[in-house]
Amino acid sequence: MRQFRRRKGPLTKNSFLTMSSTAAIVAVSFAVSAPVRAADDAVIQKWIAEFQPSTLSKEDQKKELEWFAKAAEPFKGMEINVVSETITTHEYESQTLAKAFSELTGIKLKHDLIQEGDVVEKLQTQMQSGKNVYDGWINDSDLIGTHFRYGQTVILSDYMTGEGKDVTDPMLDVNDFIGKSFTTGPDGKLYQLPDQQFANLYWFRYDWFTNPDYKAKFKAKYGYELGVPVNWSAYEDIAEFFTNDIKEINGVKVYGHMDYGKKDPSLGWRFTDAWLSMAGNGDKGIPNGLPVDEWGIRMEGCRPVGSSVERGGDTNGPAAVYSITKYLEWLKKYAPPQAQGMTFSEAGPVPAQGNIAQQMFWYTAFTADMVKPGIAVMNADGTPKWRMAPSPHGAYWKEGMKLGYQDAGSVTLLKSTPADRRKAAWLYLQFIISKSVSLKKSHVGLTFIRESDIWDKSFTERAPKLGGLIEFYRSPARVQWTPTGNNVPDYPKLAQLWWQNIGDASSGAKTPQAAMDALAAAQDSVMERLEKSGVQGACGPKLHKKETAEYWFAKAQKDGTIAPQRKLANEKPKGETVDYDTLIKSWPATPPKRAEAK
């Protein structure tokens, strides 16, 4: 989740997935009238028919829906308000699931869809004022570091066994959620539960990569096979090959890379969404590196102690500077010329037009639009000409580091919501992530949250038409894609610094080193203010005093950690690729065993 401010209001990444950048920021609400009686069998059967396929039998669906109807009896007739950002998954919830919930329970449920930045703004308003703005929230797990530090969020693991036990679905199965670790605080407690997730992966033209002529030419030039790049060196070689060797396909100019570079709020998530970790910034550790994470923030226990190299961080270290340098070099040399002046929303549709060979930074939330019949990157039989695969890593990356970003919009309750309204909202928030509805919702939005949904036979059947999405989510590689974690003490304040500072490098106003120096200093300044305020208590920032970069390089080596790393003598090792079909076959074909929730 990314939230930034400009004169005309907040601008966010996820809103661009379904709305143009020029769209007005308008709240879309679906107020659903509901009967003031318990759901009868006909109503339940109607909605069971809608919620197909399901990982539950129809008998178990009936049992779960009957539980919701009974648990909601004390709250019949109440009008409950819930809010989320605007993406396809949440549209299905607000238009279909809210109506179903109201008919089943007698609670009048209103699910607002607003831009993501507005969600965060309203969330902050409620946290700061104590006035109830919404009864339930769906906001990204990137705020986990903010939630657990400010003490305004209901701890769900405590709530489900305490105050909210009577309204907690016995069939919820918390262990089935694949992003549970993303919403767990340093105290080991669960603050949120994922409602939708999508990853940032590598996208490529499978039909071009398997072309025998192109394969022969690539191997003759580079000495290794054209395939899915394992490292950035191979990605760069492939970008050079398609841009300057192949040049045209069927009379159309082609490019080996796609990105965007306009100094604009959308540039921020281009980098906070784990670009530095892909390069090799930070330390080993899943979901986030320790003691230094992918934002370059060093931790001691639960306390951030600095992001500049001089304080032991890595935001302006050699790995981070390398990541920005490569971003700028590839954008200039291998992407369409107009890409340098594009925003996220303008660049997003370009690969579907058919002249891009590969893209390092591609969100799986685009999958639904990328498989539409008749577009340039689809075959006549409904299969895609492209595939998605794990992202390649940079020269500084080490095994055990995270390798990319995963967005996890998550259900959240605030302490300032009155107890009865909180219980009613919790029923709805559980309903929209329950096993009765989650598989159908996954087919609509392709934003998986449950292991059981990912491995359902309906997705085995649909997988050939989704370009590798199912294979990735079933793979062991999936765990290396994680959201922003607990280390970021105030996401809204820190996130906005990225586009402003890296934008100076993108525009040419600063060198990559100068831009990252400025970003690191700005992050430290915000954390210093938080430290002086004392508002975040024992887990708030407590900055290290400044030392020389060499001091921290030597300390990392002595401690057996990684960050900050010294500059490598060779930042372009030999390219390495893997055959896509071989990669897919190497992944397990059966779901992992797990302990059932008690």
C-alpha cells in the first residue's frame, strides 16, 4: 500500500489498477437494505448457488452461513459501515458480498469504495480523534508497523479468543491464510487478516523466448540459453538482445524492457515495493531482512535505529545506489522513449499492446486485463502468449533474502469503534474472507489469500489460461515476496519521501548516490522526530549516532550479517537463465501439509 499527498488529494497505486490517473476521487457506496429476520433456507440456498465453486461442500457452506445468521441476531437492523480501496476484488465484495451478508443476517451493510489514500487518511482521522468514522476497515498490511506501535488497532488474536469470541467464525481457519505472517506484529500477535493479495513478478513473451531462431541467435552472442533470467545480468542481456538485435517482429519495433520514470507520486511504489531488495539491499530474512530491511532501515529489537549507512542502515548504500543506477540505465536504453515521461497508470497497459519482450516490475493484479480475448498478447485458443515467473535478482542479492513485494489488503478493527458495532463489522469482515465465499472471490479478482483456494482443482483447470499465476502461488518461491513489514514505524510519513527523492534521480536533477543520500537523511529526520515525541513508546525509533561507512561495513562483516555491503568490484556477473517449463516442473504438485486451526 502506498499513500501520498498532492494538492488535489491522495494518489495511490492500487487505484490505478482499475481507474485512470485523471479520474475524480469519488467514493462509491453500495447501501444494501436487508430484512430484519433471520435468513431462511431459500436465502441461504440462493447464495450457496452464487458462491460456486467453493472449497467447502454445499452442506458445510450451509452450516457456515447459518452460523453467520445466528451470530448476527443481536445486531439485526443495525447499519454498519466498512471501507476499502477500489480494486476488482473489493468491487465484488461491495456489490455482491455486502448484499449477501445483509440478506443472510439482517444487518444493513454499507461497503464504501474509495481511493486508497483516502482510506489511510480516514483511518488516521479515526485514530487521532477517537471518533468512529468506519466500523470496519480493509487497509494494507504495509501499515502493520504503524498499527502495532500506535496502539489504536484491535489485536485480532486476542479479540477472537476474548471479547469477540461469540462472533468469531468457528470455521474461519486462520492457518489457511497464506499472508498471516504479514499481519503479525513483533509481539507475535495478529493485528489484521488478509482479504486480497497480489505479487510483483517478472513478465515475458513466452512465444518469443521459445522461438528457435531467437534462441540460437541469443546463445551465439551470449554463450547461454535464452530463458527466464535468474539474475539482473541476464535481464540486461535479454533487454539488449530484443531492443538492438531483434529490433522488429512482424514489422513492429520491439523493446526489451518496460518501466516508467515521470517524477510523480506513482514513482514511489516503484521502489518501496521492494526494488531495493531485488537488487540485494538489506539483510537475509523473511518476511523482511534483519537487522536491516529492504527499505534500508536497521533494527534493534523492535526499534528502528537508522536508515542511512552512517547509522548502520542501507538506504544509501552501494546496493541501493546500484538498484537506482540500473533502473535508470534500462529505462533509457531498452524501454520505449515515451516511458521516461510516463506514470504508473500510463505505463501499465503497454505490455498488452504486443511490442514488449519482458518487464521486471509487473503486478499480478494486471492478470485479468492481460488475458482478455482478442488482445495482441493472447492466442486464439484463449491461452496467453506471455508468462509470469519469479523475478531475477541483482548482484548484491544473497540466498535467503526477500526477492519482491506482495500487496496484502487486510481486514482491520479499531479500538475507537463501539463494541457492538465492532462485533457486527467483524462478522462482515470474516464473511468476505470465509471459506464459503473465498474461492469464488479468488476467481473474480485473482487475489489469493487462502492455501486451500490456490490448490483447488478449479484453479488447476484454469491455470493454463492464467500465464503462470497459479504455478507461482503454488511454488516454494512465493514466500520470498512479502509486503512492507514491522520495521517501518510510520508508513504514511515515510512512504511519501521516496518519490520525491528518487524522482530527482529519474529527472536527472541528482545522481543516484545523491538522491539516495537525500532519501536516507529524510527518513532519519522523520524517525528522529518520532523519537523525540515519544508517541510510539518502547518500539518507537531510537537513532544510532553517526559513524563512518567503513565502521558499519566492518561491523557487518564481523557480525556475520550483510548490510550495508561494500561496493562490488563487478556489478555484472555472468548472466544466468532457467528454462520456464523446466522451472515449473521442478515445483511440487501437491499442497504442503499444515496443522489445522483449532
